[in-house]
Amino acid sequence: MQGINPIVLVIIIANVLFSMKGFDNYSFLDKYKFQVGRVLGKEKIRMLSSGFLHVDWMHLGFNMYALYMFGDFVTTILGTTSFLIIYFGSLLAGSLYTLHYHKNEPYYSAVGASGAVSGIVYSSILVFPDMQLLLFFAIPIPGYVFAVGYLLYSIYGMKKQVGNIGHAAHLGGTIGGFALTLLLNPILFRTNSALVIMLAIPIILVLLFGDKLKNL
């Protein structure tokens, strides 16, 4: 690929600037972060604004590196318009699923572009399942293996509350990226039908039985 797509670059810059503002100004972070009670009130903008805030440089850097790697791939293969639809659609899907899963926890809060980035990563894998990714920066694995493993880990992490990570946003974002990529490119139902079915099964099970995870 020749350079970074300008739209991807703009989104990365926006994430860096808003996150830096939040690093230095807690009231700014508190005003725009995702918080269940506030979102259920009148502050729906938090579902979008929280996706441009991060807790620290490591959190920001990891998400922006993934966006740089996979965002440019999506814009090249699917086009800039599809990228924007998938990015912001996945961001909102991550917030919506988080809101649903934590609806009885009014003080639950989260920030980060992870939901949007997860959707972009899934979109990339869906259109090119044989891409090689490096696990732990050393072990090459096919994209579709990573996709299934990532989805299962998000489900496990959501159930066990592993780490200070918004697993529900990751899961919602992957579902959003999966669904929107198929809606925008229905030919994938024919060309990558086995992968579509493989990824659809756990997603459908989560949508049907996800609420029961807390009681297991």
C-alpha cells in the first residue's frame, strides 16, 4: 500500500488530539466518556465521543496502530465510504452492546476506539480470510483463526471481567463490523460462505444467550 489513506489519518489524528485533551483534563474525559447512567439519560453523544478518548498512551497507541494497519486495508479493498460506515457503525454497535449488557450498572464507564477498530479488523479478515497475522508478534496464524479466537476470548473476558478492558464493546464492534461488511458486500455470502457461517454461529449464540453469561 502506498501511504496511509487521508480519512484514516484524520481519524487517527482526531483520536490522538481528543485523547491528549482527556489525559490532561479529567473533567473533559468525564464529560465525554461512556457511562451507562448518563447515556440512558439524555447524553447519547457519549456513545460516539467515548470512542475518541483513551485512558493512556499504551491504550491509544495499540488502537491506532491496529487502525493504521487494518484501516488502510479496508479503504483500499472496500473504499473510503464503506470504511466510514463500518468504522462508525462498529463504534455505535460496541456502545449499544455495552449499554445492553451493563444496563443495570449505572456507573459502568468505558472509553476507547476498540469497538470501532474491532469492527475494522473483522471486516479485513472477512474479505481476506487467508491474511497472515502475527500472534505475540512472532507466530503467524491465518486471519480466520485469529477472528474466531478473538471472538471467543471477548466472550470469555466479558463473562469473567478479565482486565480493565471493555470486552462488551469489542464484541459489539466485531458484530457490527461483521454485519455491515456483509450488508455492503453481499457477494461474500457466496465467495467466503464457509467463513461467514463459522463466524455467524458464535455471534448468533451471543445475541440469543449473551444475557445469561452473568448467571453462569
